[in-house]
Amino acid sequence: MPEISRKTLNLIAPYALPAAKDSPPEILPWNSTDPWGLENAARRTLGLLLEGEQAGERLYALADYLLTFITPADRWIPQPDALLYNGTALALCGYLCAGQHREAVLWRQTGAARLATAAHARRAALEDRPLAACLQAVCLAADELNAPILSDLITLRERMWGRLLDHARAERLHVTEADYPGEMSHPVAVSELGALVRNRPWMAKGVTPEYLMDVDLEEAEQTCRNLLTFRAHMLVRHQFGSEIDWHLQLFEDKESTVSINGMHPVVNLAYAFVQTGKQQYADQAARLLWSFYNQCPMPNHRQIVGPWRTLEVGSRNWRVFSDLLGYLGQNPAFDEATHAMLARNRLEGIRYLLAYCGGPNNWYQVESSGLAVAALYSPELALADAYLRIALRRLKWINSFAYYDDGFQFELTQGYHVFPTQAILSVVKAARARGVTLPADYVALVEKAHEMYQFSVQPNHLLPMFNDCNPNPTDPAPYLRYAAGLFNRADFRWGGSHGREGTAPDHTSHAWASAGYYVMRDRWGEDGQFLFFDGAPWGAAHQHEDKLNFVLYSHRRPLITDPNIYSYSPTELTHYFKSSRGHNLIMIDGMGQARRFNPLAQFKTEGRNEWVSQPEFDFVASEYLEGYAPDPYPERGDASQVVQGFTHRRAIFYVKPGYWILSDMVRGQDANPHRLEQIFHIAPIFDRTAAEPLRAGELFTSPGLVETRDAGMGNLALVPVDTEGQTVRAQKGETSPAVGWVGVLGEFPAWDVTFERHTLLPTRMDVVMFPLAPGEQSSLKVTRLRSDEMVSAFRIQGAGLDDLFILCEDGAGAVTVDGVTFEGRALFLRRLPERKVLSVGLVRLEA
């Protein structure tokens, strides 16, 4: 049995904690300070090794835990030494258990790779005492056992101690042709590997269905000429020469490197071949795969940006390679040599994803899904079951808090909900192709997550765009169509066919109460009305400062929109899209929301949400209590500038079908007047086929009315209840500062309307949002009846219309307005054309 000397182990003694007496949990604790948190688990394992623990179940369980988990959940608590100690402990476990446990080689290789990554990140500084001790301990253990050692550790040791060493035992994560058979359960000759992995009929079952293919034949032709389209938060083309530069970064924007290494053009070639049968597409797909393999060797330590960024390693394995193998695997272009190369690349991806991962957001979900799919597609590997076990354990951890229990993904953006949900779905798809059974709770979560597509979608079949979303509008129908077959859901079939098949969902308006998102809808179908409201936390990533934001749709078009984001380039417009100025909110003294300074806001929000949904009305309310701050470009201010004295409560009442009443209450803690800006982003006219796919329409503004006036289309009237002392301005396409833009299919000017007033607080800013049929103009008259900190009441009159609205705050008690006594939260009374009472509370009408 291997033994490591006491002298070597004593090097790590200053960094060890008392050995664990209990067994590690199934998944990593949320709290990094927990005894089984990332760093503590590693240091407790070092303590066990110092006590002389030998190979056995106790050490095996610890090594498996250290191998599986590498990213802390609470990212805002710094753990600068966690990777260092994790890699050290894991590598030492691997050396100590060599020959005793079949996965010890994974512990050795993965631990050494993590240690090397930590050392490179820390500049291999000899004065870094923890690093020097850990590196020396692992290297000396390898020397004492005459065992293989990662080449990077030898190089780092040379750099730090200034002498050349013997590299005869050096190993790499890279998999050579000669190496691969030794990784198999039943080794074959190198020359036979390609035929073995090519002859798998089940691979054809693991493909994306043809109706999910978003094929672009023009782009496929261009890809054959090495003219590639970049689509990750941008829309540009780049003409390469005879070879692709897989490390290219355009415009100082890492998303260009992300895009090319996501290999969408390669997948599109496969889809183009399926549609046309043209051999040139299959040939070019194979050429590009070989180009990547030859130009982008697998590194021994983590690559933060580039071809081996962990996110792209994960996504290639579930989103690219399975379709290429399924649709082109039997094509002459994908010969035995290509299949053998892809098998090696798959194992390299497994090794890389075992060693490294991103943070606890969609990265971790995508990477773990890629690891699971790669394992399922590599049944010939002796450790394939171990790779799948680790991937599923990681997915159980991340999914336990990456989805709220209502099924919305915790980045709280429709665009980034799609990405990880398709990733975890890919594991189901691959497992069913292979005939492998997955845990029932995993499959149930995948099904629940698909309900976002069903209930978020606007009547025009496109998802709204909250927080960062892909600049290309998404129709989720293909996803629902596929999920309908997997989960036998008639309502998914209805959504997946735009209502032509299946059964419509059993309700229209919908609440994700845990996430804090709400949809108001009067009916299913393209003629429906729709409002999506944000009462959610800030989100795990891709956040905008936009709580209480909403979008509105009626008469077959969006009327109020979220401007989304176009790219991640550090530009003024990118800054604008993330800021409160870029959303339908209230700003105070030029300040916007400031949750970015509070990491705890990622997953929970202060204040309470209210939701009541009835056949004839919906009511939603939420509040922002988390501070305001300046948000200048290019810097975003700092935490010291956050002002906590202001709060904003927003309520929206919807009469189905009909119109919406928006009621804003702003409170403060001083006796000074403040400048309030109530912002509305008017949706541009969308025509994907036009040379300019989005254009700002016609707009009329006055202090008492803002109205879109687009001929032949539905329009919107915004009627403020109070106009005294209030001004209105409409802006589009401005810069320095940026005002009036949308980030969809590019960056386009669009109307940004602001009602502004200087006033003491508390104050109300109430607006009637009234959709208009084509050719109709507003005839509304709104009369204020009461406005104070406890009650807002007004009368809304128009052609054949006479409505009363009362909104009461907590503690208002019974109030009497215009002959109506009401006690509760909200009352809507229609007197004309026929009497209707809609209330959240108790009402007593006049005789």
C-alpha cells in the first residue's frame, strides 16, 4: 500500500483542520463557513491525512466529495485558498489510494490540475507560503512513490525553486491515441477504436428533432467559405482565411470568443445537411472539428477565456457533438479517424469538467449537463459510470437552488432560463437514447422548468426579455413541442403548436410566487392582452436594476417593452440597458435602484408581493426597499453612495379584458422636495423582414396624455391622474447619456417617455394604461378624488365608460369615496356601461 512520509505530510500541517468524525453530506452546504463547506472540507481531509488515515471507505468518501464539488454557493464570501487546499488534498488522496480504488487516478489528476490552476493564478510566488507548502507536498509525494505527476506541477516547481527537474514521469490531461484504449473497460487496438465508437445506432436517437432546427442555409454556405457569424450578444460576421482562429476576440468583447467556440456554425452545417443532403456541409463540419482539435490542445490548468473556457466545453458536449454524431455520424466525412478523435476530445472534456467549473449559475448547470452527456456518450470508458454519477450529483446540488420551487431559473431572465433548461433536458434526451434511467426528481424538475415557456410567452408567441436575454427574440414553441412528447403534456402540445393541437392551459394569468414574477392575461391566443410584472430578487447573474418593471401587450403588438441588452461590450448603451434608466421604473433625484451592492439580493428580495387573480381581474403589488444610488457611465458608483431612505411601492390592477391601472407610491424620510422620474419604454414597431427591423413609431405627448399613433395598428394611451406641476418628455436615440434605445436584433432608437415632477414625499404617481384599437384615439378623462399616504382614488370616464378605482394601503381601514365605502386593498367599480364590482376586500355601495 502506498505511503507518504511524515516529513512530506508535515508541510501541510499549518493548513489542516481537525479531521472529520462524520461523513460528508450528499451535496455541498449553502454556507461556505459550514464544516463541510468547500475550504473546510479540504482542510479537514488534510487533517485526516496527517492523522495517518490509510486507504479505506472513510478516505474514499472524502475524496469523492472533494472531486465532485469545487464551487461555493455563496460566492460573495471570499475563499481564496479553497481551490489550493482542495487540489492538494485530492491529489494526496489519489497518491495514497493508488491501486486501492479504481477512481484514485481521477483524484490524482484532478487534484493536481486544480493545484496547478491555483498556483498559476497566484503567480507561482515562493513567498506565498501556503502555495509553496502545498505544491511541495504533492510533488514530494509523487517523488517518494515514483508516481506520475502533472507536468505543470514540475514546471511550477522549477519556476519557484530555480532548478531544472526530471520530466520523465510527467503526465498531461491531454489524451493521446495511445492513451485511449487504456481508459476503456475492454481495450481495443488504436486502429479499431474509430469503428467501435462509430457503430452505435442509439446515437441517432439522441439528436435534436428536425422541428427544433433553426437552420440558416445562407449562413451554412458562408461557413463553407470560413465566413462565420457571431451570435453571442452580438450579430456580426468575420471572414477568416484558410484556417479559423478559435482564440479571436473582436471589439474587446469576450463574447466573440464565446460565440465561435460554442460552435453554432458547425451545428448549423449539420442541420443544413439534413435539410438539403449537400455533402459540402458535412465535409466542412468535419474540417472545422479537426481544425479545433489540432489548434486548441487541452490545457493542464484552467483557461478563463478561450476555446477551453468551461462553459463552452460543457455546451459543446450537450449541444453540438450529439447532433453531429446523430445526423452526420454515418456520413463519409465522419470516418473512423474522426470518430476516434471525437472520442478522445470527449474524454478530454470529461477530464477538464471534472477539474474545473464556473460559478453557481447557468455555467454550472451547462457544464454539469455536458459532463453527464459526455459520460452517456462514452459507454466504452471504464469510469463512465463514475463520470455520470459525479455529473448527476453536481446537478442535484445546483438545481436545488438554481430553480425556485415554481420552476423559474434563478437568474430570472427568460433568455438564460432557456440555456440551462435545454442543458438539463439534454441529459434526459441522451439517457433515453441510451436506455439509462435517471432519478425521478431530476426528470420532474426538467418538466416543471418547461412551464416557464408556456406561461411567459406573449400573444405574439415570443418570450419577453427581462434582464439579459439573447438579442434574438425567442419563440419557445419548439421547446414545448419536444417537451410535450417527453412528458405527455397536452398543454405543452398546445403551446408547441401555437394552439393548433393539444389543449389550452387551464388558466391564463399565472404567478411564479417563489420567484416573484407574475403574468396578467385575459385569454389565450394572438388577440389576447398580456402584462408581465417583476417583483423578483435581483437574480443570480445577468441582472438589471429593474425590480417593479413590466411589459404590456395588446391588439397584436407589444406596447410597453423591456429594452433588453444587445452586447456585453463596455459601451454607454450596454450600461444603459442594465440601469434603472433603461426600464419602466421611477428614479429619484437621478438615482436608480442599487441592488448590485448587496450580494444577498441575488436570491431574495425585501418587501412583500401581493397577487390576486380572478376571472374578471388581476391585481399585483410589490415594493422596492433596497436603496438608490447614482449609476454613472462607465463606472456604476459605489456602495457608499447608496441612500436607504426612499421606497417605491407599485400596484397594477387589470380589468379583463380592458385596461390597466398603475399606482406608484414613493416614500422618503426627509422634508425636502425630490425629483421623481416615472419612465415608460414605448415598444418600437417590430418587422423582422424590414431593412430596419425595429423602428420607433409616432408619438403624441402632453402633460395629460401620452399616446402612440401608429396607423393601422393598435396603440396605447398613458393618462396620468395628476398633472399639476408635472412635465413630460419623450426621447429616443440619445447618447451622453444614453436614453431611448432597445437591444433587440441590434441597437435601435425607441421612445423613452418620462413623467417628471419635483415634490415632497410621500407622493403618488398614478397612470391609466389604456390600449386602443387601430384608428381609435383616447377620450379618457381622469378625475382625482383622493390622494394621500393611505388612499389613492380617482374616476375614469370616457365614451360609454365610467369607472371608480380605490387603492388602500395597510392600515387605511374603511374609507368612503364618491358614495362608496370600502375596506381592503383595491376596488374597481364600473357604473357604465353596466355595473360591475371587482375588489380585493369588502365593499358597501350607496343605495
